[in-house]
Amino acid sequence: MTLALAAVSGILATEIGWLPTQGGWFLPVTTALLIAALITGRAWLLIPGSALVFACIHSIRTDETFRHPLRLALQQQDKPVPATIRGSLLPEFDTSTDERTHALCTTQKIEIPAAGIVIEQTATLLVRLPKGVRFPGAGVYELHGSIYLPRTASNPGTFDAQEYSLRMGRVARFDINHLQRLSGSGEAWWCAFLERAELCRRWISRQLTQDLEEDPQTVAVLRAMALGMSAEADDEIEDAFRNSGTLHVFAVSGLHVGLLGVIVLMLLRQTGTPRGMSLWIVIFIVFAYAFVTGWRPSAARAAFMVAIYLSATLMDRESSLQNSLGAAALLLLATDSNQLFMPGFQLSFGVLWFSTLGAAPLLKRMLPFTRLDPFLPPQLASWSQRASSKCRLWFATTLSVSFAAWIGSLPFILGHFQSITPVAVIANCVLVPLSSLCLGATCLSLCAAALHLTGVQIIFNNVSWALAKAMIASAMWFAGLPGANFHFQPHTSHTPAPAVWHVLELPYGGAANHLRIGKTHWLFDTGGEDNFRRVLRPYLHSNGVDSLTGVFLSHNDADHIGATGQVITTFDTPLLFCSTQEPGLHDSSRSALRLLLDHPHPPSLRKLHADEQVTLSDAREFKIEAQVLYPTQQVQNDRGDDRSMVLMVHLGPWRVLWISDTGWHAEKALCSNSVDLHCDVLIRSQHEVDLSTSAEFLLKTHPQIILCGSDARAVETTLPDSLIQRAKELNIPLLDSWSTGSIDLQFHQDELRIVTSRSKQLRVLKPR
């Protein structure tokens, strides 16, 4: 464990830049330390030696990913660029990806003609085959298509796809248009092994769900627990496990691998198998299970931990959990030092380490509660008294382990997810035993399937189904308890600004804005339903938001208000505001707003007419109001974009004009109106087909800055060149969230500070 901690310090020092490994001193010093430790027998010399060795390993790993020439070249491109690649392919069986087949490509040569770049340094890419094309088999191929980097996190608190990809060893992504097989060489044996593991996983999936086809939601939970196929599970069920702090029992994790090892060992003991052979069988099965479930990092870590812990017994050594943890950490970090920065690695080792340290003292304090009456001789105790004592001992043991694990996970959960789930201490005492029984039933079901005992298999399948239903009900009940979970904002600077407006960057024409006024929170549009889990909810939770005061809905467009139902469910039923023209007379019954209003328990919706004002804060020193400018009662457009609600938000001395997707018709109506359109900040999105933000409209509004939401991947959502040119001619700064990332506006009485998340720009405006 000491050497593992030294290795961690070496990796962190290299990552931060405190320990340069490029100089000529590094290798001689490291070698001298290790030789001195071996010759003199002074074990303490291994500590700095371990730190330097792993610093070198991490430096090499960083050169292969973060500092790879391909990544450095693609950082200059904001769109996919055509490229030709020669390399070998391996299948990537990932159930969480889209419908296209994925593979991993180890490149031999990369050509990007448009940039005149030829790279022969090896790189690993995640590639997508054309639609309908299955994996063609192992071999060396010439691939033609587009290469690009995954998007970096554009919004605070959201998943950073680019960093995750690099930590996984994948430098870039490549979409294949067509491919040509050059030779049959390559990693054919490894490809065959992966395909065999996938076939095995499909067979297990079929066997576990036999006779359960009528309940797809519970079947999806069983598949997630047993095989890691969590993409099929219902979002509401997954949220229940997450909010109850028991997500580790929902998907394949180290818990499942460890439980499987215990279950197999118990079954082998019943058959009279010798202990040494039983341990070898357990090690084989946990590694096989890790491969069948897709060799996920969590399963791989647990397999190594189990193997190292059991190997002590095989070599007639006393098993030490701390020693085994340290050895497993050294082994895993030696193969891939980037695992140190993955939340799963930190949680696995941190929780298990703290559990070994903290569970025993906690249990010792609870032992008096578990014992029989000290004045009652054990021989005279009744069976009910002895059973009660054993039950109390089991509960005390489970509770002490659960509490120690929760304390150990707390700093990592706070750091990565900004959340605390106190209910997890009790919830795990219920769900972990249930998951153990459920996994045991699935193991017995598979044994029966292998022996062609269909009737027995169906019985065990129904037992596991009943246990999974109990787990779902328990998770939902615990998650629904008051104070079950809440969120903090440890990474958010506590700005003294009376109001902070945040423009989120959403893909494909979506829009969502968050306004914080003291301790109250408002949304201006919610974005699409698909973006709620990926962007809006993580962003709000990372800012410590657990409830919203109100939501303004611009128009009946799924990309703008599609997540309203999820927002209502998650954030304490905020007030909803829309214009009097919503929903439109000819809007589909499946449109976002009509679905909300047709619900058996529709939300409270206040319709605002033109010139109506809504007070957001009545603080005397910094009053905030939203005034409706458009649409008027005369507007009867079938197209939602043409009746988008336009608001003038007054924040103290500042004026923010929020126009959403309005186009030419709305702008003409506003310009012909007598209302004062002058503003300091103009926030706009992209109209579906119409021209918008004309020169006349810009002269009428005269903003100090324009904030735009766009997406360069589609023509209809790309920022128009004409708008860029008009803004330049009028000397109006323009910020596009596609390039800058989300935009933060901090409103003070005497200044407005505008900060972008990705490009790190800072602009300061003064009130007129």
C-alpha cells in the first residue's frame, strides 16, 4: 500500500507538471535508487523509486494520448476533416453507443490531405462503421472517412467526452465512409476471443430473461446488474438507484465480481472440491465474468483484486486486504496510469480501503447491542434469543461496513458529482443483500440452463425477477425520502453579483438559460429531452440547484422545451410561463406542450400576454422584472419559431433582450412597435428556416454584445455569415456558444462581467 501511494504521488506530480521527466537525469536517478534498494536492503528507497517509475510510465502514457501529434493537429479544427487511415481493427461491443457498429483501430498511418498532415505514430481511434455494416473481421484495412476530436465539456458540471476518451487511450474518433481490406493479418486471435465473449454474453442474456418477456423494465434491470447492459434500463429506474446512493448495485461493478466469487466458492464447497482447486476456479470465473461483461474497468479492477487476494492463500501466505489493494493498484496503474483519474478507480480503492480501516472500530462500538444478556448463560438462551442476537450482529456488521464505505466515498462523490446521499447508509443495508440473493439466483439459473433443466431455470428466473422488483421498489422508496440526497457547489465561485445569467451550449439548435437571483433559480427554456440528462441536470446539480422557482417557455419546440416534464419532476414543480399563443392551433398532439397539458395531472401554466410583467426579484437595490414584448394577440403563425416569446429582462440598470428563435416576421413586428427595444445584451437562437437578426433589428436594439446559440454540424443551425458581418460593421461583439462554450453573465450595479467556459474570454461592460 505504501508503494501504491508513492506511485500515485509520482503520477500526480507528472500530471501537474511538478516532476519533469524529459531531462537526462531522470532515468539514471531512478535506476540508482532501485539498485541501491536491492543491494543495501533498505526498503524505504523503494518509495521514491516507485514514485519515479510511475512518473515515467505516466509521462509515456501522456505522450501517447494528450500530447499525440494527431490530437494537437485536430485541436485546430472545429469540424470533422476528411482523412485516410491504414490500421488494424478490433470489435468494440458497447451497448451504450448508437445503432452503428463500433470498432477500435490501431493506426499505422494517418493522412489528412486538407491540412497536409501525414502521421505514422501509432494511435488508437474509436471508429464508427457505415450504417448497416457489421464488423468485417480482424485484419489490416484502409479506411476513408472523417476524423475529429470528441467535444470538450462546454457547460460546467457536464461530462467531458474528450478527456474521458483520452483517459481511455483513444486519441480521436473516425466515421468511416468506406473501407478496403489490405490483408488478413492483425490481432485475429484477440478478435476471435472478443467475439466469443460477446456470443457468451448474448447467450447469458437470453437465458436470464426466459419466461420474463412481459416485463421489459425489470428484465432490463436484471441485464444491467448481471451483464452491464444499462443502456436498456429505464431512466427513471436508474435515477432511483442513483438518488438512493445504490447505483453500484444497478450496473456491473466490483461488488458484483466480489459477490460472484463468494457465491462460486460457496457452491464449490458444497461439492467437496479441494480448497486449492476451488480458489483457482474462482479466479478463472471472475476473470471470465469480467471479459463477458465487456472488460469494464470496474469489473477488471475487481477481478485483479480478487485474484491477488486469493493468491496469498494459494502460496500459503496470510491474506492481507490492504496489501492486496496496494498490489492491485500497482498492477493496474502500471498497465494504465490514466485509471487514477477515473472516478470509478478512485471510488473502488478509496471505499474499499476506508472500509477496511473504519468498519472494524464501528462494529466494535456496536457489539454490546448484538450480544445476549450477560446475566443469561448461553446454554439457557432460547432459539428466538439466539436468532435475535445473530440478526442484530448481521445488521451491525452490515451497517458498520455501509457507513464506513459511505464516509470513504464522500470526498469523491462531492468532488465529481457535487452530491451527498445520506440515505445510502441505510439503503445499502437493504439493497446489497437483495442484490446478493438476486445474483445467486441468476447463477443457479445459468447452471440449470447449462444442464438443460428448463423448468428449474424458469423457477430461478422468476426468483431473480421478484428480487429485482424488490430492489427497484426499495430504491424508489429510499430515493423519495425527504433529504435522501442533495447537491452542493464546491467548484462554483461565490460571486457577490446580485444576479448571474448562464447561457448553456446545447447541440442541434437547442436552448436553455439559467438565471440565479440570490437563492432563487429561474430557467428560460429547458432544452430537449435528450439534453436533460447530459447537460441541464448535471449543470444545475453542479451549481447546487435542487429546486427551481419558475420556467419561461419560449415556444412549443421540442429542442427548447422538450425537457419541461423532467424539470418539473426533478426540481420541485416550478411555475411555468408561456405566451397566450401557445400551444398553436395546429400543433401536433405529440408536441411537448400539448403532452404536458394533456397529462392527467397537468402542471400549473400561466399564459402571459404582450406588455405583461413578471417580477423575479423585488429587492429595492436590484429589482428584476421580465416584460413580454411578443407575440401579441394578433399573431397566429403555424410555425412555432414565428411566435416565440420575446422577453425584455430588466436586471437593475441592465436590459437583456431574450428573443429565442424569432425570425424576420417577429423582428418586423417588434421594429414597427413603439416599445423601447434598446438592450445591453441580446440573447438569440437560430430560426429554423428564416433570416433573423437583421440590420434594422440590430439598429433598433443597439446591444452592447450579442450572445448566440448555434451548432456548426448542421447547415440550419450554423451561425449565419451575414450576422457575423453585420455585427462587425456595427462594431458589436458577438459570442457564439459553439466556439466559446457556455457563457456566464455576472450582473453588478456598476458593471457586467461576461466569462466563457471553453475559450476563457472575459469581457467587462459598463451600464449606459
